[in-house]
Amino acid sequence: MKRKDFPKKFEWGIASSAYQTEGAWNIDEKGPSIWDTFTNAKNFTEGNGNTATDFYHSYKEDILKIKDLNLSSFRFSISWSRIFPDGIGAPNPKGVAFYHAVIATCLEHKITPWVTLYHWDLPQKLEEKGGWTNREILHWFAHYVEFCSLEYGDKVKNWMVLNEPMSYVGLGYFLGEHAPGKTGLQNFLPAAHHTVLCQAIGGKILRKNNKNACIGTTFSCSQVTPKNILRRNLNAAKRLDALLNRFFIEPALGLGYPTESLPGLKKIEKYFKPGDEELMQFDFDFIGIQYYFRIVAHYSLFPPILFAKEIPATKRNVKTNTMGMEIYHKGLYKMLKKFSKYKGVKNIYITEAGTCLEDSLKNGTINDKERIKYFKKNFKQVLKAIDKGIKVKGYFIWTLVDNFEWAEGTKPRFGIIHNDFKTQERRFKRSALWFQKFLSKD
Ligand code: BGC
């Protein structure tokens, strides 16, 4: 496989996020985020992101590595509480300066910055007022986006409003496995609805302030396969698909929530205010899809509302990564096809895809052959999609350096560069060297 097999303008990038990399959690007047609170709590056992990969201090070297790998784009997120320590109010000049420095370094090396406004690290001060469950977040978020778009808009063209709403609303406000650790439908439904509104509000503000901006938002997705063709299993898969793949994009496209497939979530309408159907919509220039695994589902009495359960990949005798996710490349093509069918979807970027493996160090190198295979197989699916006329415009590798993997701590290693978390020493894995060659233009 060669770079030349892809269209000339195909965007090759790498993705990361603020909490997983920056560290510097309490310096230079940064305010705490819900992830600082969550991981520093006594009952959290997987370490914390207080230092992470220390990107706050090593951004220059890391961006140089991106250049060295022949990648042309860098997707990173802004930490809301670094800019606004209390979530609202006056901006923190040191936080504002940090992102100017990151952007300037990218531009200096001809790396295009792609900025995500929200990758899960809500300011703690806002969570204390209810966070995503409080409708006031429409104003808090608008204030934050207004500021960022005016401050950085002359240097940044490509924006993503949210990172994977389903993940942070589902894991953080329903299952309690992620920050802020809330559970139940009474939290999930308002958090989901306010997220959908902010998704569109963010897009509209960026459009108003940045006429030439290319505006998107990102969605997690999973191919959902029924266990067999029994009707009850087919229907269970349909419900899971509506929740995992359709719930956050369809309202933006003017299709409303997919409650005809998920009647149990009709209660979300309780949180509607007049005009919300209109407010939820935004004409995005692109959508980002982030694909890691597929799901095999069957009917189950629990949980009620969904009446569906996943059969864990580890129980299905299939290939998995170190987080127990099934490695299933064909699902990437299926998802590209599925999302491209929406009339309102113009362009698609794969804004994240990668995998975590046992990366053992032997004779000073990490020979992650499996990761190279993983990417090659994914790229085949992308080429197939392009061949069928699907407008896939780029691929952002997840991720540059092994980082802090949320509730799993530093165990899962997704990077193409190995990180020693004690010394912050970076070491190119074999996959990084492969990319360097694959992307080289000579
Ligand atoms: C998230 C990343 C995360 C990755 C791997 C995505 O859902 O956006 O922050 O590290 O998956 O689990």
C-alpha cells in the first residue's frame, strides 16, 4: 500500500486531547476540570492525568515529531478550564497564551491545526452547578466558543465542536464510569439534550465569527451486529444502533432524536423548550467519525429501555486489543457507508482510529507489527469507501504518544510513539517508522 493510492488532497493527521496529554493540571492559573476531580479522588485507582505526557511543556518537541513523521495535520483539544478557570468570567491570559503557542508552532512547521473545543474536560466549577444537566450550559458553552473562535479564528481554519458526545454523556452521566461519575436517566437525558443543543450552538458561533472556517463535530460509532437473525435480537441490535450511532447526529441534521427506534428515550422531550427543534440543527461542513470496535448484541430484559445487551468481544473468541475491543476492520467501511447516506453529511473525516496493544520493548525497540497491520487493514477499508464514491477526506491516527486513557489510566498504549511515564522519554515504535516512510513524498 502506498500514499499514492489515496487522493492527493487526503488529509493525514494525528489526534490527541488536552486532558490525556497536557498535564500541568494546576499550574499557570488553570482551573480544575471534572477529570482532575475524578482521577484525584480517593476511590479512583488508575492514577491521574496530573502530568500525563507533559505536553504542556513538551509541545514543541512533540509537534516536531509530527512533522518528522510526515503528517500534515494535528488535531488537539482546548482545555476549557485552562482558558476559563471557573468555566465562565474572565479568561486566564497564561492559558490563552499556551494555545497561541501550540498553534504558532504548528504553523511554523506547516502542520495544520485542527481544534476540538470540547474533549470531555468540563470545568469543575460548572459541574458544581449541574454541568451538562443544567440548561445554563448553553450560555456557558456559547461564551467559551465565542471567545475561542475570536481569539484563534484568524489562525485556525478547522474546528470540531465536540468529541464523541455519546461517550461522555453515556459513560459520565449514565453509567458513572467516567467523570463526573453521574448515573441514571435523570442525568443522561438532560445532559444529552443540552449536548445536542451546544453542538449546534457551537457550530453557529464559529460560522458567525469565522467566515472561512471548516466546521465539524465528531461521533463515536460501532457497527452493531445481531447475535443471530431471531427477530428479538435483530430489534435489540436496532435499538443499540439508534443509541450509539444515530442519537447525536440525527437532531443536528433536522431529523430529531431516533425515538421511533428507541421509544424508551422519548422522555427526553421533557427537557425541550419551544424552538429547540430548530436550535438543535446545524449545517456542518464535515463530520468526524471515530471507529474502534464493533458490537454484537442480543435481546435482554436488562437494562430496561434498551432491552439489549452486548456480548463482550472477549467471550466471542475474536481478535481483541488490550482494552478488550474487537479488532474488526470491515466495520470501518460499514460506518463510512452508513454515515455517508445521510443527506446532510457533506464530507467525512476519520478523526480518530487506532488501537492499544502489548507493546513490549525488545533490544531497545518496540516492534508493534500488529499495529502496522491494523492501520494497513483500516486503510484498505478507507480505500474501498473512496472507490465507492464516499467522501472520506482524511484519517487522523489515534494517537501520537501513549497517553492517559481516561478511566483505564496509563495501561492501554495507543501511541505510535512509546512513552516512559516516569521520565517522559519518547521512543518511536516500529509503527511510527512505518508511517514516516509511508507518508514520505519522495
Ligand atoms: C476518545 C479518546 C480515547 C480513545 C481510545 C475515543 O473514544 O475520543 O479520547 O482515548 O477513544 O479509547
